[in-house]
Amino acid sequence: MTVVEALKILGLDRYDEIEIKKSFRRKIAEIHPDVTGISSSSELEKVKRLNLAYTVLKKSKDAEGFVIQEYSYKNEDFFVWDVPENADADCERDIYIHGLDYDEDKSSVIKVATGKYYWDPYLEDFDMFLFSLNKAATGMVDESIFRENMYDEIDEETRMSMRVSVFYRLSGQFIDLDLAFGELFPDEEEYIFKATVTAKGRTREFNSIAALNKDSLFDIKLVENRICVYGDGNVLGFADFENDYGYFLVIPVMENETSRVSVRPVKRRINTKKSPRTAIVTLELYVTK
């Protein structure tokens, strides 16, 4: 299948990553048996061709316009999630995509695959990845409790604590940093994550932010698995990432010291007219290979 043929199947006339992703979601939601309730051979063949078209375009993601390229790829399965797996992961996880009402109601999801797949930012929205991890963690904990016949002995608070622990363990198993960084920041030597630090009221952190100037020195450290930001040696607060995946990518890098992470201030905003008064510092965290 060529790039042109794949684009035609998705109803597109040129290569555009965003439109390819949107069209694939929309069309797979329209014909997937979990939605239509129809699993005839002709419908399954439509799903196969759609999946093949998306795979071809993903493999040619550097193309621009009508770049024609032949592939000998043949999809024999109902749905193949073309992403590397972690054979050492504790469990498999279900892969989900948003359903037809994605723009209005994100509660509609479709399961498209199951396996020990790493998170691929190009294919899997991060909120769906978190949804997948949460279901996998809940399943592992509940299965363990039932197996030990201890469900009545463990209260909900303890179960929740166990699920959170398993959730974060699985997140480390299903995120390959090289794969994630490569998809999010292709061909870049430095990865930029936007974040903010906010202080409210008459606090030491507010005063520290208010005292910053253009020559202030910034630093970051891990404190209880969160990124604490310092300005001129004073604690400003914890970094809140613009995109949630920042927590799951930058913190492991800092923990493992696999790359250098630095911080640069972008702007500062002070509001003392409304109560509580607020100080916000916008930052950029740089991860350098």
C-alpha cells in the first residue's frame, strides 16, 4: 500500500499528522465492532484496511505532501498495535482510543488492543494511557486481594493506596523514555517542558517570588517525587506541568540522572489586587540529551 492509497482510505488529500490522527480515530470509531455491533467479514476487512493505512502513514511520518512509498507490510490480524512491548512488564494492559464523541464527551472510549505495549505518544493520547494504567493497576490489586481471600479485610483506603503504588510502578514499565522523547520531540537535541509555580496568600513562597529579578538564579530538585523550584536559594514551590506527561518523563530522568535537566524563567506575574494575592512564575524545563 502506498502513502497515496493510505491517505485515500482515510479520506485525506495530503499528509498531515494531526488530520491523519483525527481521521483514523473518527473512522475506526464508525466501523469498530464494539461500536456497531457488526462483526461480519466485510466489516472486519474494513478495519484491517484502515489499520493498515494508518500503519503505512505512521511509518512514513516524515513525508510531506504526496510522497509515494511502497510497503510490503501485510496485516493478517484483526488489529495490530504497531508499538514495541516490554516483555518484563508485570501485566498486559488494554489500549484505548476516544470514541465518536471525542470532542464533546471524553467518556466514550474504544478498546483496540491488549498487550505489554509501551506508550507511543503518536498513537495513544496520554489521557487514554493513564486510563489504561488505572484499569490495569485496579485489576492487579483486586485480583491479588481476591486470590488471597482478603477482600473483606482490606478497607477501601488501603486498596486505593495499593492501586496508586501499582499504577506508578506500571507507568515506569510502560514508558520507554527514548521512544516517548523521540515521538514528542523528533530530531531535537533538547526537550522543552512548560511549567508554572504558584504561590498564594501571605506566604514565604509568595515573598520569594515577589523578590525575584532578572538576575535571579533558579534551580530544581526532587522532593518527595515532585520537582521543587528554587529562586536565589529560596523555595518558590512545586512545578506544575502544562502537559501531564511532563511528570512521567522529567521526574524519571532526574531520578536516574540519565540526562541533564535545567530550568529557565519565562515570566513572572504578581496580583495583589484580589484576595488571596497570587504570584505565578512561568518556567521552561530543558532536558538535554
